[in-house]
Amino acid sequence: MSRFFYMPPTIVSGSGSLSAAGDQLCLGKKALIVTGKVVKEQSGTKELLQLLRSKGVEYDVFSDIPGEPTDKMVRACVTAYLNGGCDYMIAVGGGSPMDLMKAAAVLLKYPGAKLRDFMGKAIPGPFVPMAAIPTTAGTGSEATMFTVITDTETEVKMLLKGPKLIPDVAVVDPAFSVSAPQNITANTGLDALTHAVESYTSRLAQPLTDTLALSAVKRIMAYLPRVWRDGTDLEAREQMALAALEAGVCITNASVTIVHGMSRPIGALFHVPHGLSNAMLLPTCLEFALPGALSRFADLGRAIGAASAHQSDGEAAAAFLTAVKELCAICQVPTPAQYGIAKQDFFAQIDKMSADAVASGSPGNTAREVTEADCAALYRKLYE
């Protein structure tokens, strides 16, 4: 069966990538830098601005991003772009600035439209030129065709997509992630693990994504515990940055499955950061998905050295699931209750969350049938 494979046209990775990128980041005459208030003040962002000045490129900075992106933030970003007379964008930060940039590009292409109009559709481009510089090793948004935006009217996290939403340039410099706090490092790292595992076990997996997914899983299982313990471990930071990039390419081409489908409603309704809501669900959802892709989960168990070639697929798959649970314990992933979500409030939203999860389409990529009833049972199990 023939398959398409998408990734950024230009990727610059490794230590010193920002300075090496140079002219690759000069995609027009004036850039809108989309970033957060904290990242705006960091040395890497200041280095970027100096680079642009040295190249004669003007810029404005949009940093009004108080949390994960909403449709209101997107409209504010579009206004800043138009008022500033910008002709391209550079996102610097985690998944929020990158998602915000992509969604702003959609509304710049389709003025007057609402983002919810594009749910479930491949959004045609072309869009304004875009570059992405991640400061966390997790979302892989620098390499994906996806953007996730909360609709403030419906309280739904909308998954929007289109191959032309992949940034034109991705600059993956591990130095940008060194200042990431321990909890952000953990949450984004487990997000990247979720991407890699889901793409490898997805119904849409293909040989090219399999290679990258296995590589990403091996890197994350080896290096996330190291960087959790020591955020200044530059080797671990670089390996995690590469893993997040690999996993991002994977989900662009093989998509995600049940974890992401069930994660987005938790984020939308209870304002749990995306990576953390994925991490909360990861062991529970993978245990559900495992029987439908036993040999695939077994591959992962053997790839990370948790199982030998002589063990059965069932034993190897179980060993992988145990390793994931141990990693979540190392990273101190809380339960919904420990996070502060009241049981009564959580259970009151289970029907809506289950319906929204299935409607997102992601659970349909799982290698076994997923119904709203299944999601409801898993939400209850997650809390209890």
C-alpha cells in the first residue's frame, strides 16, 4: 500500500543549531515572534532577535500566551501580525506557541472563518512562512501538521491538521531546553514517549515511522530519567530533543491513538497541561490497547531491553508496560485526584469527555475498537 510521508523541508538540529541556521530563519522582511513571557526573556530568544537584526530582518514579539492556546489567543495573534505588517512567523517555546502560530496561519489564510469549521478536515494551504524553535523536548510540534486549540465556547480541544501546517524550518537546539523546570521536562518527555508509542502501535503505522518511533522510545526510556535527575545533563538534553523531533515526525505520518483522544477533554475541562494529561492516562490506556497490538508492544519491550528475544510476545509486552509505569513513577506523575480534580467534578464530565474523545477520531487509530463506553470505563479506572 502506498503512503505519503511528511516532515519539515529544513531541519537544523544539535548543539549550536540556532547560529548555524542563519539565513534559514530569514523567511521574509518582518517576523512575528510568537513566544511566552518567560521564554521571551531567555538568552536563546535574545540570541534569535540579535540574529535577525544582524540579517536586517525586522520583528515584533507576541507573548500574550498565559496558558495552552485558545481561539481567543489565536485571534489576538492574528491581529498582532496584521497590525505589525509582518510577512512570516517564528514560534519559540513549547507546544503552545507553535500551535498558536499554526492556528494563526490558518485564520490569516481564511479570514472570517472560525477554527471549529476546520475540525476533521485537512486544511488546504499554502500558509504564511513559518519557523519553529522548540524550548522543550516533548510536543514535536516543530515537525507536525497538527495544532490543538481550545474552543472557548464549546470547551473542546480542537485538533486541526494539514500537511502545509508543518513549519518550513525547524531549529532543534538542545541548549534551549536546559532551563526547562523539572516538571515541564517530565511532562513533555512523557508526551514525546506517548507520541512514539502511539505511532508505533497505530493502525496507520508504516515502515518509515516504525524506524523513527523505535529510536525515539529507546532514547526516551534511557535519557528521560537522567534529565529528570539533572537538568544540566547536556547529553541527555540533546538525546531528548532528538527523540521529540523523531516522535513528532511519527505522529504527522502515523497519527496518535487512544491516549491523545482521551487526554484532550481532560485538558479542556480541567486545564491540565497536555503532556501531563497524556502521562496520567499512559499506563491505563496502553494496558487497554495492548491486546490489539501485542506483537508491536512486544517489539517495544525488546527494543528497550526490558525483555529478551526468547520471551513470548505476551511477556515482552507486559515488560514494556511495567517499564512505562516505572518511568511515570520516577517522573512523579500525579493522579487526577492528586492534581486537585474533585471526584464529583470529574465523574460529572465523563459522558462528555468520552463523547469528545471518540469524536476526535484519534481513538479510531487504536489497533482495537474503542467505544464511548470503553472510554468512560477507562476514565473511571483512571480516577479510582
